[in-house]
Amino acid sequence: MSRHRNVRGYNYDEDFEDDDVYGQSVEDDYCISPSTAAQFIYSRRDKPATFAEPLEEEYGYEGTDDTADYFTSNHQLTEVDRAYNSNMSLLARLNSCLDQMREVLAESVPEQAMVQAVLDSKFDVQKALDLVLSQGNKQHVKTKIEDTVIVGKKTKGKTRDSQSARMESEIVPKITKMTVSGKKQSMGFEVPCVIAEENGHADTPQKGLSAEDASVTSGVPEAASKSTLSQVVQVSEEQNTVPTPVKKSGKTKPQINVKAELEKRQGGKQLLNLVVIGHVDAGKSTLMGHLLYLLGNVNKRTMHKYEQESKKAGKASFAYAWVLDETGEERERGVTMDVGMTKFETKTKVITLMDAPGHKDFIPNMITGAAQADVAILVVDASRGEFEAGFETGGQTREHGLLVRSLGVTQLAVAVNKMDQVNWQQERFQEITSKLGQFLKQAGFKESDVAYIPTSGLGGENLVTRGQISDLTQWYKGKCLLEQIDSFKPPQRSVDKPFRLCVADVFKDQGSGFCVTGKIEAGYIQVGERLLAMPPNETCTAKGITLHDEPVDWAAAGDHVTLTLTGMDIIKINVGCVYCDPKEPIKVCTRFRARVLIFNIEVPITKGFPVLLHYQTVSEPATIRRLLSVLHKSTGEVTKSKPKFLSKGQNALIELQTQRPVALELYKDFKELGRFMLRYSGSTIAAGVVTEIKE
């Protein structure tokens, strides 16, 4: 059976005569030509002399044929095989050592340093740990062990001769429990030094210690130092309650002047959070995608790829929308479903752009985006019939306008899109602006805070530079869209208030811990700070902060950040939880009172009415528990107590009860965290502010 033949050790020369080497592969049962075998199959007879000589000397044999037979029968390994096996074994041992070290050190030491330590200690995990820790202690010995009683290991054995006494002895740091006065026991690194030998080298500074630290031990008589050593070790081992004179080694957080640092950051540019809203198919994603492309945030190669892919999918006009619609389902359906987020810069601003969905099925996602915004762009379709469909009853233009105003947005730019389809007619533009202006004024926007800009998202007209088309320049002399964005006034940031961050997303990242994303509503945060998560009421540590995909040491109110957290389980945190300062936590409740404004509703609101509470990134089922009073719209005075029902347009004081606890703030204390929306059966029925929290 040819397949069972030992092909690697087979000597082909025995089967062929000198002239019969070629042409034999078809008849022979092992079906391989000698020339192919010579080229591809390894033969021990042809091994280099460098391998053969030492083996012959070691095993005491000679002759190539005997060698081949010997290896075939006894299956001994060659030097190459041994080297390979040895390398694999070393690699496995290295990985095993690194795994054990990571359990102790986590990610506090770079992997390169750990690998070097393992190699230096010849794969001894304990020695490698001691080596890494001693290197770390050498760097921080001055700051961490001032006025600390330094405990040394007592050297055993005979007195060294004069030559060996000059050599520095090895310092091996140990992890020990130290009792700090007035505090419970905490783990810390003990940095030992070697007590001076009996042969009188006490004046030499010890290895790893500064001259000042060494002088602490050098001036002490040997007998005294030994007795001190035994006493301190005894106290440490027995974990006595007698306080050891150790200075607390907790890191003091350097305070920063946040307002001054904010002015310096991004070259003095101000931060602005912008949300793009409007009816479905108004061209929001295409408009902003084209704007990003013209600004250079999307390179030509990527744009060309999107154009080719969208043509294949039969959606050639969606190429610019794919810049912001990144998921496969969004691209397949041609509809934005989740809030797309990106960043771009103008002359004076750094803009965080949020592209909100326009479809009525995804209004909850739109509310999440609008709740994190400072200013908004309302995109409307100028095409005949399309604007009317979005603006009339059932369209999202009205609802989106009401929502952003209710969520605190005061500045609005109206982009009248697809003007190229109506040939840039001034009459159509004025018709749209007059209808919208009247509605936006009723919604609460000031006329001075609303700007109207004619644009073409697909053609890129009047986006980054002012329009050059003669049909437009005849009657429009105003700003382009980018100039209008640049002229928005940034709101006041609540950096002086306690830290608050509402979680928009939770995910597991590489390494230990997990990540949360969200907008900092108030205060500021630095790396290493302790945070409290509410409602779970769990504490954790901010291990890292990422702003616009770049790691930073601190972040303040208004920033959209990603925090890497350790010290708590990812299962306990949900979208909608609020991270706050443990010293000044946010209030958590299931029952609260609020002042609400009722929108256009078909069914009157009564006691026990079920609603969906939208608050920041939270979407929580709730019930209207009590109708307290109807208020006057302008003065706020009570016009009717304990009404039976509430109808459209009324301003009222109600009491709400949620199914699960939610973290809330009073509107008068935190405006950003005191607003909410109420929805019922797919439509927004009311907007409100929190006036009283019931414990």
C-alpha cells in the first residue's frame, strides 16, 4: 500500500537504475516522479554536512545509508525538528508566564516590559514579578516612601569576602499588608533595602534608593537596625492595630482650571452639538454627507467606493447619504434608523454632528439625538407636494420642530433642500418660509434665532460656498449653510455643577472593563476619578476618556465622550443610567411631579393614562397618577384644581409614576436634566419639566 509507505525517509535511488530515472511515475504504485520527489520531498540523505557531523560524532556512526536506515527505524529527531520543538515550547512557556503576570498586574505594566522580565528571569514568574515591581518602585521611590519605615530583608549566610562585598545586593520587593493610622488595611508595595553588612559598607547608598533614603538606614547602628527590623516585621505579619508611621500613598488629583483649559483646547475653537432633523426623505443624510465631502472629511477614494456600491444597489442618488448611514439595513432600506454621529470643523467652531432619523417609527432615536444637541438644522423638501406632506398633519416636520424646542434648542437653521427641482424659484422659497415661520413662532422660536437657507444636497449648491447659479444669485444674497452653522452662538456650559453623564451606549472593549458613551451634561471628569452609576447605585473608576476618537486626560460639559470604566459589572449598567459625582449624587425616584404642555391630541388625558416617558436616552413606560391643576400659559397661575381631564393646548401640573426607578434632576437646578417628553401610540402628546421629586 503506497499511502502507508514512509515517503519522507524513503531512498528513491534504490528503486531505479542510472538510466531509468525518468518515465517511471505512471507504472509505479507511489505515483510520484523522482524529479518531483527530489524537488519537494525532504530527504535525510541530502541534509547539510553541518547537521550530519555533530550527530555522527554524538551517536558514533558513519555512512549515509546507515544514517537513513537508523533514522527510519528509530524515528529520531533532527536538529531542525529539535529547534522547532524547542521554540514552540519556549513560546508556550512565555505565554503561560505572561498570563500569570497579567492576573497580578492587570494592564498597569506594558507587555514589552513583562516579556523582557520573563526572559531575564529565565521563565520564573515570581522573579519576573519581583523584577517588574522593583523597576516600577525605582521610578516612584522618592514620591511614595517619604517618612516611611523601610523594612529590609535580613541577609543570611557567611560574610562575603572583600571583592564580593562591593557588589550591590539584589532588591526583591514584596507585597505586604500595611496598617495606616485611622484607616482599614490596604494593599501596598513594600520597598525593602538590604541592611548594611557586618563588614562595614553602611555608608554606600543602597541599590534602588536615593542618597537621602539610604542615609535614613546608614546612620543607624547595626544592632539597632536589626532589632527595628524584627519588630516591624512582627507587627506587619500579625496585622497588629498599632499604627505604622506610613504616609498615605493615595494619589492627589491635580485640579485643573476647566474654563481656561476649554479656551485653549482645539486652538481656541468653541464646541457645538448640532442635530439635523426633518421629515423622512427630505434629504438630511445626503445634505450633510455632501457637506462633509466638500469639507474634506471624506476622501475621494471612499466617496468613489460609495458611488459604485450605491449604483450596484440601484440607489445612485444615495451615495452621499451613505457617508452617515453606515449600517447595512439603513443602506438597503434607504432610511436613517439610528443617530449617526461625526465631527467637523468650521473657522471658529468644532461641530459634533448628529444625523437624526426622520421616519416616524424611529422618533425615540430622534429624541435621544435632539436631547444631546445645542442647535438644530431643520431640513425641508422644496418639491411640490413633498413639503406639504411633511408639514401637514401626520408629517414629521411639525413634530420635529416641537420636539427640539421642547428639549431646549433655541437656535434653528431651516435648510430648504432640493431647490434645484423647482429651478430655484423665489416664490416657492417664500411660500415655504412664510408657512414655517408662523408655525415656529407658535412653537416658541424667536424670529431672530431662525435662519432660512436655500440649498441642494445632491448638487452641493450653497453648502460650503455661496451659490453661483444665476437663478439663485438674482434674489438670494444671504449666507451659505456652513457660514450659518459657524454663526451659531454656543450655549453656557455648566462646568461648575456636579458631574453628570447620561449613558447613550454600553459596549465591551478589548482589555479589562467596559465602555460607555454619552454627552457630559454638567461638570467635568479626569482620568482616575471615582464615579457613581444611578439607578444601580454602583461605584466604578474612569480608567480612560476618549473624545472624538482621541484619548484625553479630562473632558467637560458639552463633550460627547467614551469612558472606559473598571470596578463594576457591565450587566448592571443600561442605556439611560446616569454617572455622577459620588459626593453629590443624582436623585432616583419612581414618582415625580411635573409641569407639562399638551400638544395636539385626539384623546383627552385622564387619570391612569398610560404614556411612554422619553428623558435624555431613557425610554420608560409610565402612568399619569394624578391631575393636580390646570395652569395659565403665560403667568403660571392655577386656573382649575383637580381637573377630570386635559385637552390639547393646555398647561397643567401632573404627577407621574414610572415602572422602574429613573435618575432625574429638578428643572430649576439642571435645565438639561429636567426636561422630558411624553408619547402615546406613536405620537408625541406632551412636553414637560420636573418640578418636584417624590422619594
